Amino acid sequence: MPVQSLPDSPRLEHLKNQAKALLRNVRAGDTEALDIVREFDPRALDQPAEFSLTTAQLTVARQYGFASWAKLRDYLDVVTTYSRAPEPPTGETGSEDFLRLACLNYTNDRTAHIDRAKAMLAADPSLAGPTIYTAAATGDVAACRAFLAADPAQARRSGGPFDWPPLLYLAYSRLGDNPPDRSAVETAALLLDTGADPDSGYLWRGMASPFTALTGAFGGGEQDQPPHPRAQELARLLLTAGADPNDNQALYNRMFTPANDHLELLFQFGLGTERNGVWRRRMADTYPSPVRMLQEQLRWAADHDMAARVRLLLDHGVDPDGLGYHPIYAGQTAYRLATLAGNREIAAMLAAAGADASPVDAVETFLGACQAGDRDEADRLIAADPTLVAAAIERQPAAVVKAVGSGRMEAVRLLLDLGFDVNAGERTGLHEAAWRGDVPLARLLLERGADPERRDSTHDSTPLGWAEHGGQQEMVEFLSGR
């Protein structure tokens, strides 16, 4: 029975109730409850009649990977202290909404918000001055220096609409500099020299991966949020000041695009080397180790045809057979993922680096050929075993979504020609094309029967909704004009 992950924003009361329910069920002889205790605290069943609430709480703590109930409670205290729920702007007036517009919130980021903040500041330069948080977000060196001279403790004090310290407003701001008066790097150096924590961060809606100042500087994410205008300089300044290079959220946010400048800089400062960083101490075992962070980066890169990133990670000693930490890949190695995705160059690279290159089965070999868009190889395999197509569709019915995500037109054509369902998946290939802004692929999918009104199972949204959420204006116009 595997260790479970805590839900986002876990609540002590909920966990207490879970322990009470376990106590009741154990005393009632419930088989499932007894199996849980047998897995996580087997000695407690030596005298089941004496099974207590304290023992039930210990079992629940161990279910979630904590050595004791006390350690679980300590973790919940950390979540309560650092959890934030940054919201987008509302009325777009005054310094509070100015900051909401100017800074990435990872809730509902829009380029139009940043443009609006820039326009507000141009129309009223005094918006930079009301608080140290506006001074930090705008990079107003003189205003920030004046605030810190009056009260140096402001360098670490949280406030403003997101309840962040000033360094986070600076790192997540996308206003840009206006020399010589406004400089994000000079302002950041001033804050750090006055005591700002280079590892400043928060837990986005209670998630276990901290959004740090370094995360903000690098940008990226599922909506492809822009990096800070001076991302490399700002990140280097933070790292030089002691920020932990093993920043899991920064790695995650930047993994969606092939640029590796963030990795190259982080490796210079020790990425992959264990250190007793502040977020490691706070988050304990809920935070993956540096080794597992990089293994996960390798698996993602292998699955998404990022050959340069795979080479960079291998050159820095990442285990080609490492299994990372995220359950989405269910224990699959980078080599197997590359093979299934049809990323043959990467599969060869991993094999040369010593990865276990044990042959995948015939169905996976066939799926890999399809994802590579290799019609000749697919035809050869079908000729040898005509049952492969049906077996492949049964095993990976939403293979079209994967091919669309790789941007491989020929792979999409091949899969559709073989009879794979154009509308299969929790999200369809058209959703994926809409999110990517790939109009040619969207046109092909529609010609082959894709349903533009189909809603995904996670967000209950149409492909048009995905295009709008992803800021893909050309795709929005294409889908709206049909």
C-alpha cells in the first residue's frame, strides 16, 4: 500500500476526523482499516482491543509519509504560515490593484494585466511610491532606500495585496526597468543587503512546492508566464546571496519549453547537490530531493523530445534510470518514455549513457513508431502482426493527444488513418492543439471529425476555452470564425 500525498491546503480538522474514523473502523473489525494499520503500524494490531486514537493518528501520519503525528502537525503549521492565494485584480484602481496587475499570480495571469499596470504607472508615476511593496515591484531604488532607511525591518515584512515580502513583489513583477530611476536588480540588491531572505517564498494555495523569489524570476508555468525582464541577472543575484538552487517549482515552471538557460545557471550554483535549505527544513519529506527533482526533469524531457535538455542533464550526472517522484509516469524510466513517444534520438542517447534499454513489448514498439510518424515501420509491424492496431488502440486510446502535444503532423495523420479516435481522452487532441496554438494541427483534426464543442473532464471547457485561457489569440480567432 503506497504512501499517499496530502491534498492541497490540508486541514488538521479533516485529518483528525480521518483518524477518528480509522479508530472506529478498526474496533469494528473493518478489513480495509485493518489492512491500513497492518501496513503502516503493524505492531498496533498485537492488541486490537487497545487500539487508541493516538495510535490511529500515528497510522494516519505514516499513511502520508510522516514519522509521527507531531511531525504532521508541524507540517500543517508551515502550510498555514506560508499559504497564500494571490488573486487577479478586481477594480483596477489604486496601489493594491496596481500590484495585482503588475505581478504574476499564477491564478489568472494575462499579458493585458501587465500592459494595464504599465499604462497606469506611465499615467501616474506616483504609484511607485506609496509602499515598499510598490517600490519593489517598480524597481524604484530611491523610494525603496528611503523606506529601508526609516525601518530596515521592512526588507522582510510581508504585506500588500498578496501578503508577500517586498522581494517577492519585485521577482514576480513584469513591469521592467526605466533607467536610471528604476532598476529591479539594484533594488533587489538593496533589499538583500538590508536583510531580505533570498529564499523568500510562499505556498500557492497550500501546495507543497514553494513559489520562491527564484521561481518568480525565471517565470514559466502551465500558462507560459513570461520570465522577469532581467531574469538571469536577478536569479544570479539571488543565488549569490544564498538562494537554494534546488528549487522544484522553478524547475517545474520552466520544463514546458526547451530553453535551458535556467538549468545552466542553477548548475553553476550547485543544482542537484543536497543542502540543508530553508524550504527543505520546512517541507521535510513532502519536498523531493535534488536527485529526484533532476530525475523528474529527465523523464519529462525524454517524453517531450527535448534532446538538448536530456544531454545537459546526463552530462551533469543524472541517473538515466532514475524514477523521479511524480506519479504521472507510474515508475516508467526516461528510456521507456522516449521509446513510447517516438523520440528515437533521445532513446539512443539514454542507452549510450547506460540506461536499461530492455526491449519494450510489441505494442509499445508499434506505438513508438506511430508517435514518430514512421508509416513504413508501422506498416511493417502490422504486416507481421495484424492484431497490433487494435491492441494499441486499447492500450493508448488517446494516442492522438500525445502526438498533437509533440507537434508531429505526420504522427497525427498516421494515428487517425489507423483508426485512433480523434475525440478520445480526458482532453482531446483539439484541446491540446488549442492550448499550443497550433492552427494547422487544429485544422487537420477538425477535418478528421474533431468535436469543437467537446468539453474536457478536468476544467469542463471547450477547445476554444483552452485557447482563450492560454492566450492563443490566433487560435481563438480560428475556432471562433468557424
